[in-house]
Amino acid sequence: MVVKQQPKKPSGFRKYLFLAIIVIAAGVFIFSGIKLITIVSGYKKGSDTYKQIEDLSGKTAREPASKGDTDTSETVFFDVPALKAINSDTKGYLYGEGVLSYPVVQCDNNSYYLEHLFDGTPNACGCLFIDSGISQAFEAQNCIIYGHDMKDGSMFASLHYYADSGFYNEHKEFHVFTEEHHYVYKVMSAFVTNLDGIVYRTTFSSDEDFVNFLYTVAGACPYETDYGELTADRKVITMSTCVGNDDDHRMVVVAIRDREIKEES
């Protein structure tokens, strides 16, 4: 006769171990869920804030059609003085159709706006900001602007699209609005660089030194761009953002000032 052995009942230690594993797993799941909700909520807050700013300051003007033409064109511009009344750190507004649309600020350090929105709210989206060491802001020879590479595609995440010449061909221009000017910039170069790359230079010993800088930066682009003659009186903006989790490199898009649009009196 075969006697079947009864299954052993789990000991008290095993029971507690099993419950501990369940509790830990549940805790990790809950913590991860809370963290995800916090991140998504932060993205939403940032998106809503900048949409409100865009709606507040953005204006559209219709230009009359030329003689014999039935079409009309629209010009978008942004009310920088209105933004400066909200935040005195405001230096301008950066707009690229189908690319990005954000205010640009500057303070006495390069940390604050990494973690604060335009209105001062703590938020991982931050705000686009000019390097604190550049006293002339947009009138500097090389105005460096920093912004996050956000996973939801906001802030400077779209700069990575310029690795593709096809995207460049459809988005060649950026507009910079200040209190007194409306400048149009042409994209001159786009590439990945080291943290100490030449593109981050802000002082130049001579006109020749600056022109050589422009040619070096333009030559770093992997495809041909249309930027006109490189002369010492040209000015550039260097837009810089992270490259994923790579702490040693940055994606930069450099745009050179092409013209100014004057408001009709």
C-alpha cells in the first residue's frame, strides 16, 4: 500500500517572507505609479503654462495682398513688453513655425531656470534661458540659449529633428522677438558636440577670429545649409540641449541673423 505524503504547510517564516515580498512589490508599484503621475502632471503644468503665455503674447497680423494677388499672408509676432511685465528676467521670445514657441529669460545663474517655469513655478520643464555670462543677450556675437530635451517633445526636444536634412529643408528659419526688434534667423548648422566644444565660445579676439568661428561651426553640419555670406557683423544664436542620458554631449542648432522685420508705423 502506497501512502501519500501530505504537502507540508509553509512555516511561519515562509509566510512572513511571502507577505514581505508582496508588500515590497506593492510598494514599488505604488511608488512608480505616483512618480509617473507626478511626471505627467509636471509635463501638463508646463504645457498649459506656456500655452497660456503664447496665447497672451502672441498676435497675428494680416498683411494685405499685393496688387493682382488675391491671397493674403499672416505674420506672427509676440508682445515681449507684456511678458517682461510678468517676469523682469524676460529677454525675448523664440519662435520657429512647427518647431517651438517659448519665452526666453536670463538671470544671474544657469541653475534657476533649469527647474522653474517662466512664471517661477518649480517644474522640471524649466524655461529657455540665455547663458548668465552673456551680458548683451541677443545682441551678443554668439547668444547661447539652453533648454531641456523633454520626453514629451516640449522645450528644446525638437532640436534633435535637425539631425535630418529633410526637417531642416522644411524649417529653415527662427524668429526672435525682443522689446524693440523682430529678427529672422536662418539655421546655419546642427550637430552633436562636446560640452567644451567651440560652439560655446562667446568672446573673440578679432573680427577675423569671429569669422573663422562661424566657418568652423557651419562646417560642422553634416548637410548643406543656406546662410549667406559669413561676415564679422553677423550674429548667431546657439540653441543647446541634452542628448538623452549622455552627460558629455549636447545637441546644438546654430542660427545666424538674416534680417530684421520693421513694424509699420
